Amino acid sequence: MVLAQLGGSISKALQRMSNATIIDEKVLNECLNEITRALLQADVQFRMVADMQKNIKKVVNLDDLAAGHNKRRIIQQAVFNELCKMLDPGKPSFTPKKGKPSVIMFVGLQGSGKTTTCTKYAYYHQKKGWKPALVCADTFRAGAFDQLKQNATKAKIPFYGSYTESDPVKIAEEGVERFKKESCDLIIVDTSGRHKQEVALFEEMRQVSEATKPDLIIFVMDSSIGQAAFDQAQAFKQSVSVGAVIVTKMDGHAKGGGALSAVAATKSPVIFIGTGEHMDEFEVFDVKPFVSRLLGMGDWSGFMDKIHEVVPTDQQPELLQKLTEGSFTLRIMYEQFQNILKMGPIGQVFSMIPGFSSELMPKGREQESQAKIKRYMYMMDSMTNEELDSSNLKLMNDSRIMRIARGSGRPIVEVMEMLEEYKRLAKVWSKMKGLKIPKKGEMSALSRNINAQHMSKVLPPQIMKQLGGMGGLQNLMKQMGNMGNPKDMMNGLV
Ligand SMILES: Nc1nc2c(ncn2[C@@H]2O[C@H](COP(=O)(O)OP(=O)(O)OP(=O)(O)O)[C@@H](O)[C@H]2O)c(=O)[nH]1
């Protein structure tokens, strides 16, 4: 994975520092120098690295460190924040609205993966119910139109282009106009790839932009781009108003630091990343989880943030009590997963089991979700009885998490995800006040003790609507009567 080496080097530097008995200025400097070297070796721009070092020094107060605070955590947090800052311009990009026509123009260097990414972007939105269309305004590269046509046909997305017209501005204008008339809500314009020295091509890009008045210009960038990245990206930004970035080929082994610099140069957020050549190898990008993974922290900060959200003693005493009483343990979650897998992928039923709502089993993605549940179960297979029977997440310290990841052969971030899921479920269950929580092999207790009031609290609103509100739910539960397990609950539904 791109940037993995950089992440590894930074983590090592932090580890070495935290092994020191006393963290004084010398130790901190050594650590920061090591991080600086790693960033430079990964092709991050010098000025950015220097700024980052200065900023970290500003926020890390050595007196605090001497007072026995968790040094590693403080410095790690500062490094984490700086890396996030590098990738996060602090303002979101334009977000198109379904049903309302938006023109999205793609620009980027030759071979950056622009044409592929245009189709991935269209396909991603099409799956979510949008009506996308593709316009090929790349008249520079022979074969560009054929490539777009082929991709678009495969994904059943309407496209527009020409074999004879050589003016990209004309094609772009015509295409946009046509798809607006056809009520497409996402009109994607692919332009020719260019290099910053190609003045004429930059001028052409400006003209396409002026003619089509895009709502958003996306700069597509190959993650393997090296030191030249910053200047290249800046050249694009200066010519047209780039509003978002997509980084491609994140599945490769390139150093990737250049991509970090280029993102900073455009001052625009990364919105997606490309992770392969196939149409669906495309992911929404989030800065914090990305940097966490980069530093080998898992999504630790998000996880801790959420724990604090969920378990602050003063704000949610009831939840804390539930969690610490052991009412919903990881073992119970494991058993619930077993039940789900036994039942097979039958969408709607999952919403009938408290907490196992559409979030875990999104409709249409049951197979994928099943695989995820299985992975969670492998991880739980690597847990000790103490861990499975405890509902105190504080028990799950770094070394336990690492051990579970190693034992199950899964990345740390997935263990964090699984614990995150547990936390979500524990939260839902805590709302089931007064309900007898099923013990091992006692799933039937759930359906005997549950009442419509409890159920309505945990069912997603759309399911409640489908059931006909509270009245419908009460009827359904009456019908279910003494049915002993969730499978029977399902029979009442389908
Ligand atoms: N591994 C991998 N390959 C990718 C990814 N995105 C694109 N590619 C490949 O990169 C190559 C170039 O992609 P194109 O889409 O043709 O690039 P382009 O930027 O449109 O090229 P120009 O029109 O010359 O500017 C193709 O072989 C793609 O399959 C990705 O996320 N991962």
C-alpha cells in the first residue's frame, strides 16, 4: 500500500522516543528529525516538512511531558494532527445534489487515471440512484474516446464524444447541453491529460472550463507522483479552480509522499481514492482514518473520541452502567453474529434484531456484509475469555488489540472497526432497559421478553414506517407470539 513505508518509519520514530526514560528536548528533536527524514524520503515537499516540524514543536510542551503525561500519545497526537492538517484544507468541496444537474470536470496529468476515474465516479453515483453521463473532451490522446466509450458501455452510463470533431470546447459544450436536456444530474467532463509545461493544453483546459461552467473541478492525481507533484498540482490550481482531488493507484507500492504535497498545493479536499483498475475499486476518502492507518494507529483517535462520546460518566451514566455491568459483552455479539450467519443473507430480518440494522447489513450488500461478520468473528476467536466476557472497553489496550490483529491475521484497523461495531451495538442495547439480555444459547429470551416499546426504540425509522408504525409493530409482535428465535421473527415478516 502506498505510504505504508512512511507510516512505518514515523511509527518507529515515535516508538523509539517513547522508549526513552526521560523525554527532553534532545530526545524530542531526534524523534522529529527522524520523522522529517522519513517524510522527505517519501517525497513530501521540503517546505511542508519544515513547517510541520515547527508546528509540532509549538504544540508539544516539554514541561507537560516531564510531568509524566502520556508522552508518546501527546507527540503522536501532534504528528497526527499535522498530517491531517496537510490533507485537510478545512473546507468541504462542492457536493452535487441528486436530481439537480451538476457539471463535474476532471483534469490531471497524462496517465494519472483520469478517464478510468471519471467512469468510477459515475458508476459510484449511479449505484446510489443518480443519473450520470460522461462527456469525452479529450481530443488530444488518440483512443481516449474509445476508452471512455468502452468503460461507459460496460457500466451502462450514457456518453458523448466525437471521432471527427477536434475542438474539445465544442464537444464539451454540446455534451453538457445534451445531457442537461436529458435530465442527467451528474454530467462528467473528461479532459485531456497535460503536463504543466504544455501551455496550449492548459489554455484549452481553461476554455473548456469557461464554456461548461463546471460546479466542481476535480484534479486527478496518481499517488506515485514524486517531488514534482507540488508544482504540477499548483499549476493546475492556478489555471482552473480545482475544488477537489482524487488520488489514484493507492493500491500500488509507490512512495506516495508527493501526493500529500500535491493535495496541500491544491488546498482542496481529497474526496475519493482509486484502489485498483476495476470500476468498483474506488473509495470515499476520510482524512482521519487515513492518517491513523498511515501511522499504524488503527482509527485510534476516532475510536477514543467515540468512546468518550459514548461513555462519559457525567453525560451518559445509564449507558456506562449498562456497559460496566456486563449486560452486553463481545461474547453476546459473537453469538448474535452466529445467529445471523445461520439465517443466511435475508436483508430485512436483521433490522428485527436490536442493533443489527441496515448499518451492518446494508440492503443489496448482504454478501459483503456476511464476509465482514465472518472476519469480525475470526478476530473474536483470537480473544481471551476475559475479553469476550467483559463489556469494559478500557480493557482493550493497544497490546491486546495488536495481539488480536496478529492472531486473526487481520489489520489493526479492522480490529478497531469490530470494537467500534460492538460499541454501537452496546449503545443500542443499553436503550433496551428492563429487557432480559439473552445469555449464551438463550436467543429465545430476546423474543419472549421484548415488547413493542423496546423494539420501536431500536428499529431504524424506515423499518418502523414499513411496519406501519407502532400499531403495525404491536400486531406483528402479537402474531409472533411465542416464536422462539429470530428466524421465526423473520417468518412473521416475509
Ligand atoms: N492499479 C491502479 N491502476 C489504475 C487506477 N486508476 C487508473 N489506473 C490505470 O492507470 C492507467 C491510466 O489510466 P487512464 O484512465 O487511461 O489515464 P488518463 O489520465 O485518462 O490518461 P490520459 O488520457 O493520457 O491523461 C490505466 O491502465 C488504468 O487502468 C488505480 O486506482 N489503480
